[in-house]
Amino acid sequence: MHELSVTQGILDIVLEKAKEARASRITTINLVIGEMSSIIDDCVQFYFDFLSKDSIASEAKLSFTRIPMQVRCRSCGFPFSPDKSVWSCPQCGKWDAEIVAGQEFYIESIEVE
């Protein structure tokens, strides 16, 4: 259900940016979402369709780009995408990794007329 508030935030931002650009219509919103975020594309689309009704974003297309999870070994610095059950570094074998990608959630760009 948190997608409702997230989607409202997206709409608020794109409407503000479109107003600054003196746009008459928002055509596309490009979103970047990390694999580890709990955001569900279909829910965002559903809420966006509902919330954007009667606005200049009402016919905007949402485009979702998913970023896979990647970690980096804190011991040797080797970047890797861990298996769901194995987070040990394939380079040095240690279990000391930090997440460096996959938690993103942002508006990459908007297209307007």
C-alpha cells in the first residue's frame, strides 16, 4: 500500500517540473527501481492512473527500468551479484559485502510537450 504515497510523490514532482518547463502535457515518466526495493510496477501504474486523472499527466506513459542487486566485498573490493543463498565473495571467499546497487528508486527523466 505504500505505493500510493510513493506514486503521489512521483506525480507531485513531475507536475512541478512540468510547470517549471511551461509544459502543456507530460508524455513519459522514466523511473529507475532497484531490484531490492519493495516497489511493485503494476501498483505504481494503477495508482498513477487514478491519481493523474484530470491533470496534464493523465495520459503519461510510465517506463520502468529495473536495476539488479550488486554488492562489493569489503575485504578485497570485488563487485559481484550474489546468489540468493550465497553472499560470499567469489574472489576471496569472505562473507563481508556491502550493497552498492539495487536499492534505487528515482525519476530518471520526464518527457513533456
